[in-house]
Amino acid sequence: MPDPRVTTRTGETITLQGRALEAFAATLRGELIQPQEHGYDEARAIWNAMIDGRPALIVRCSGVADVIAAVDFARDNDLLLAVRGGGHSIAGFSTCDGGLVIDLSPMRAVHVDRQAQTARVEGGATFADVDRATQVFGLAVPNGVVSTTGVGGLTLGGGFGRLSRKHGLAADNLRSVEVVTADGELVSASADEKPDLFWGIRGGGGNFGIATSFEFRLHRVGPDVLFGPIVYRLDDAPEVLRNYRDFATRAPRECSVWADFLTAPPLPFLPEAVHGTRVLFVAPFHAGDLQHGEEVLRAVREFGAPIADAVAPTPYLAAQRALDDLYAKGLRNYWKSHNFVDLSDTALETIVECARALPTPQSDLLISHLGGAINDIAPEATAYPHRDVAFVVTPGGRWEDPAHDAAPIAWVRECFDALSAHANGRSYVNFIAEGSGREREAFGPNYDRLLELKNEYDPTNLFRLNQNVTPTR
């Protein structure tokens, strides 16, 4: 192998001896990919096309032994290190320039224990992998709303979705996790074993190591749920949003209802005249008795004069895939989000004004509905601190051509600034598009305890490509 040029954690460029690389490659069962090799461009591509990282080395891990070997190699050679699971990091933390990427994506096994209602999931799995395996038995774990999202990144940041009001965050349903730490040790963390690390893993992001497997508690869900969009004209949005807010505030826990401003796609239930116009999707989800769900959703479905109402009994798997096309891999993405304890009329007016200026056909402005079981847990009980939040509002710029970067980025920032006065000053860690610098905003009152853990488990900051808690030792 040639002697590659690599980047260290301090940003220095050095030459790595080919003999050392050959010895490292010999320890791996998975692939070691370098820039000159076939498949490199495919292997380095991540979900957000704005991030065009060119790592010097990519290790596609076949199992835990490869992860340990790669961590040891990165640490011993002082290499800049990135970890990739599903590759969905909006900030691009799952790649780097000149360093080593530990790619877990070949590690996607899911084992379901239907008697215990648990699942053991490898660290490279997506939630599509999990949902397919668990729904065979009528079970599910709360996760996000895009099925291609990686289990690791979403769970380590907290992880909310449509089931979370009833069953909590993905992290709240974590029973145990196996982690490769900075010293190359595989450790198990749970409520009974290394509870301090288990606390930090549930919301502290990738600061403490590489999670190679997760054990989740599962819940009875489906096979059908009541789900689908109710579509309104943009001009009707002010009144519709107020009704949405009032309904969401009093909705039972088995119901979540998200709202999304977007450019109407050519869906079969939408009139052709609406295609390509800006609309408001109000998307209720009810995970319970379908007949009861029909009654629950009456107040939101019968409001106003919708263009279309596509709410219907839907397989849970289909509901989980509903947004995959909107959030498809390969588009350029830039987001910023705010947490809201409530949505005042003034906040709703600001949201509508932002939505009127959607900068591209792929962009949207999403209101996520939280509360319920998420907020039953004390802020200090896990590293995820946002236990008073009822809504998360996320203006999402999305486009294809790099020449058009300026307009959507400016729109997202303008919306974020306009909404700041109405929000609580905190942000969900997985929705922060910038690199480092907003850790206090993400971790709130739990930051100091996270810092203690970082000093213990990663004092040299090997795992720094994240919303980084910088060690002080």
C-alpha cells in the first residue's frame, strides 16, 4: 500500500507509513478503502450532499472486532476520527477530511425476542431494518419519521417520532448498550452496569464512544395505524394552525399530529391544479384502536375546508416510510430548529410568514408534536434535557444545485432568528446543522455532568466530531 497523507486530531497533515497500514488492514475482516480504490466515492458519500468529506481511510466494519481495531489504530496514530452509522448527521459528523471513518453500516442485524418484547440491534442498522424485524411480531420501538435514519445517531441524541408521546424517546426505551470506548475497550452500559455512562449515552450524542449494539424495549403497535395528511391551502394556514395547536395540546398520548409546510407534490389524492403550490399538511397519527382513533381525530379532520383528507388505516411500516422521498439521500440540506413549550398566536403568525417564503420546491417547515410520555421523565434523569417541550419547529432548506446555496441557507437563518423570541432557547442536538459551538443549547443543565463523563471516558477527545463536550483534563 502507498504511504497515505492523513489528518491528525490537531489538523496537522502527516504521512502514515504504508507498513503500519498493511498491518492494520491484516487485522480487519471488513474492508479498508482508500481514495485511489474502486468504490471510494460511493463509500464516502453521506446523506447530506452539502458535506463532501474526503477521508484518507474508510473502515467498513464487519463486527465489533473491526471497530476496536479501528479505534486503536486511530488513537495510536492520532488520526482525526469520524463514525458513520446511517450517515444522516445533518452537520456531516459521519465523515471527515483526511482522517479515518469508522463505517458501521455493514453491521445491521436485528434480533427480536418476542417473548421478552425486546430487540438487540447492531450499531449500523437503520430504523427501516428495525421496523421490518419488529413488525413481523406486531412490535415497535419509538424512532424517527424517516426510515433510513441510523439507529445509533438518532438514539444517542434522544430520538423522537410519532410513537414518542405514548412510549417516550428511543433513548427512553433503551435497556442496555455496548460501547467501544476511546481506549479500545468494549463495555456494557445499563441501569445496573456503568449507569453513569448509560445516563450520558441517552442524549449525549457520540461523545463517549462508538455504540455497537442497542437493546430496546418494544411495544405493541399496528399492524395498522390511523395516519395520513389533511391538506390545506397556504391562505388558510393561520386559522388551521391555531386549531392544530389547540388539538395537539389536548390530544391523547396515542395520538401525535405533525404539521408541515411544503410544495405540493403530485400525489394522487391532490388535484392537479394544486401540484407545485405551497400547502400545509396536517398529519395526524393514532396508534391505538382504529374506531376510537376516528373519534379522536374528528376535531382536526373536520376543521376548515381542506383540499384533501387522506387519513386512513395505514400499515405502520408504510407510515414510517411516508417522508423518505422528501428527505432522500443526495440533496443539499441545511436546518435549524427551536424548542417550544407552547405555540402562541404570535409564534404561529411568524411560522406562517416564514412558510410563505419557502426558498425551493424541496424545502419545508416542520412542526413536530412532542410532550406526553417524553415529558414524564425529569430533565436530569437522562442526558436528554428537553422534558418540557411540546413542539419543535424546524425550517429545513433542501435543494440540489450548489450554485443555489445562498438563498435556502439565508431563509433558514432568517426563520430561526424570527422565531427566537417565541422559543425557549434550546435545540434538539440531532437538528443542529452547524459543527460545534451550540453544546450548551443542546445539553442545557446537563452539560456539566456530561463534561465529567467526557473527562473520564474520552479525556483526549478522540470522539470530537459531534456536538462536542470538550474535555478539560
